[in-house]
Amino acid sequence: MAHVKIEICRNGIWTVRQEGEIEVTAEALVALLPSYAIQYAHRAYLDGLMVGEIAAPKCGRKS
């Protein structure tokens, strides 16, 4: 079992969204990140090490 933590960034502040023990590889955890980052950026930690970070899509916003 690995300790996993998923963080979310709202208004520039990172907070824990989910945390717990699960059977997962770093590659599989990183592959899940796009499903989390619908509106906000997310990052994933596996046993205390950050294994991935993803920005939220722009969702049609004009820059």
C-alpha cells in the first residue's frame, strides 16, 4: 500500500483534497490527474514525493 495525497489549488492556495492508502503506481496516479483538474490545478503525491501536477484547462476562456 502506498500513501497518496491529492492537492487542489484554489485562488493560489494549495489544500488537501484527498488522502489515504491505496495500491497504485506513480504512473497510474499521474494518469488520473486530468480527471481531477476540471476547474482547478491539482498535484499528486505518492509516499510523500510529488509525482505529478496538472493545470486546469482554460474551458473556452479568451486570453
